[in-house]
Amino acid sequence: MKARNGDKELRDLFRNKLESAEVVPSPSVSKIIMKKLAVRRFLRFNAARFNAWYAGAIITTGTIIAVILSSNPRNDESYKEPALTKETDTQIIKEEVRGVTEEKGDTENKTVTGKQEEKASYPVITPDDQEPVVPEQKAGPVNSVRIPDIPEETIVSGKETLRNNLKATVVNKDSYIAASVIEGCAPLKVIFRSMIAPEDSCKWTFGDGGYSYNRNTEWLFDIEGEYKVNLDVFTADGKRNTSSVDIIVHPSPEAHFEITPEDAIIPDDEIVFLNYSTNAVRYKWDFGDGTTSELFEPRHVYGKYDDYDIQLIAYSEYGCSDSLMIYNAFSGSGYFVDFPNAFMPNPNGPSGGYYSPRSDESAFVFHPVYSGVADYQLRIFSRLGILIFESNDINIGWDGYYKGALCEPGVYIYKVRGKYISGEPFTKMGDVTLLKN
């Protein structure tokens, strides 16, 4: 404890002796001390004065700029920007445009080629003057079926037609249906093909009440009109796809004419041809003596008596046609078949149509007055077009009854066809009034 007190007294003695003493360092010592202080201040960050941090940032920024400038060749004195003339500028632009076009064209070609390679196995039937068309891929079953060929010939039954209006046609490249023809004259026969996969099933509906479950089928449209044909495709995975095509059936014309006078004397009389054709806009007459006419109702004088076959061809606006020929037109003079325009049925019940001079006097049966008739067919229709009576025996007429019941009074239509004993055909149509007793 005494030693510690002695040390304290010694320190106090020195402090008292030296407290007022002034020590002045030499100039060299002072300079060294100031340098060390300046270095410490420079290395310490202070936003108010320049220091080592600011210097480092400046050096780093300068180094980056120098690297960037040294990498640009245009800063090199040896590099010179080429002088562009109008010609060279245009050439450069063309080359750039050509490069873009070729690159785009290659891309499109690759895309189209890819589609063609995918669908090359199922060509679609096309018109005669076109290349085969490949349909686009559709959800469902069009990837593995090859469609059978459809005959090129036009399929129209019983009528003369213009082929250009009835060429085989591809209905729609996105459709499941191919049809041999989509427009024509009644009766129109159409062959349908379904473009579906083997594992799928289908149902056709033809728009006139008919239907079919066959993959490929044919249908006869015998009445004029527009029909929407639908094909429902039932895929193996339970999906249902529907395609349709419109079929247009044009009315066929009916050629009909009469010759006057009925008991013409050849070559003295001038012959007049009365045209009763329907649904026709153009006509062609053949008088049987080497002369023709395209008038609606021509007149003609024959140079001598002979057996002449006279023909009329009637054409519709759609190119449909019908013809009528009268053989030996002037050899059957005196042959005829005529009908009354009214009669009064027997109210006591049907008679079966047999008539005699007595029934004829009472006008109970509708029957013809005739001469020289060989073949005969009579049909009676209601105003709605319902067939209510038919007879192939000229000795049996209509007694005014239908299925055992007396028909309502009114106007009915008759049509008769046949041939005279000379071989000359005849066709007549008219109306008859059924009177109430």
C-alpha cells in the first residue's frame, strides 16, 4: 500500500514541474506529423471534401469509357465511313428487302409443304378442269380415308340436259361430303361420298324425308325444289360432327303441241303448230321434211303428201329439256279422242265406271268420245294433285266415286295418253266439273 502511494506522489511531482513547460518540435518532425494527418483525412470518407473515395470513382469511370471507345472501330483513325451514292443506297435497300422476303417465303413454303405431306393420302374429287384439292385438317376423322372416284358422266334420268350445268363438283373443302352433282333437272340422281374414318359411323338425311346409314350412297330427287342434305358423323371417341350440302332440283319442261287443221289436206293446207309446252323458254321444231324452226308456234306448208314425223324439243331456262314426236302426223286423219267438261254422278252408288248408251244419256260416267284409239290411259286428279281414278280400258270411265264414297262437287283434272291405230301418240289434259245431283 505504501509503494502505491509513493508512485502517486512521484507522478504529481512531475506533473507540477512540467505542466507549464512548452515543447516546440523541430520543423522536420512537424512536417512528418502533418503528412500523416493529411493521409488519414484523405483515406477517411467525407462528403464535404475530396478524398480517396471520389478519386477511386473517377478512375473507375474513366477506365470503363476508355474500354468502350477502344472497342468501336469508327474511333480508329484508319476507319472511314463509306460514301453512299443514290445507286448504292438503293442496292442495299433491295438486298435487305430480298433477304426478308426470301426468309418469309421459306417459312411459308415449309408450312404449306408440311400440310401437303400430312394430307396426301386422301384426295378430294374435283371438277374436270381443276387440280385435286386437299382439304384442311378438321377435328374428327379425315386422316386415313381414300375417297372412291365418282364417275365423270352426268347422272340425270330420262331427260336431255346441258352437261356444262351438271358437271361433278366438290362441295366444300371443309366438308365431309362429296357429291357427283349439286344442281340439275328433275328427276336428279346424285351419288354421295362420305369422307370419314373407317372406325366412324354416319347418317344421311336428304331433306325429303329419306335417310341412309351407308357411308357412300345415292339418292333420286324426283320433285323440283331445294334440298339440304345433312351428314352426321359419329366418331369413335363419342363426338358428333355435321356437314351439309344444298341440292337444287330444277323443274323439267313438258313438251306438248297440237296440229291444225285436224283433217289437213297435204299439200293444199297450211299447217299451224299450237304450242302447249310448260316450263320452257326455248323451242326447236323438226317438221320431218328436212326443215326446222325455233318459233314458239310456227306455220308450215308441205310440198307433197307423205308420212311426216314431227318433233318438238322444249328447253327450260336451266338447260333441262323434254321432247315430243308425232309419227305419221297426217296419216291418221279422222282419229280422235274427246271428253266432256262436266258430268253428274249417279247418287245411288258407284257403278264401277262401266258405261252404256243409257248411262251416257244420263251423264252418270265421265268417259271419252273416240275413234281409232289403240292404246289408252286415263287419270283423274283432285285440285290438290291427288290421284283418285285411273283406267287403262277405254270402255271404263269415272263414275264420280272414290273408295266407295261420292266425291265432293267441284272441278277435277284429267290427263289422257295413248296411241291411235296408226301408231300416232296423243296426250291431252283438261278439267271436268263434277255436278251435284
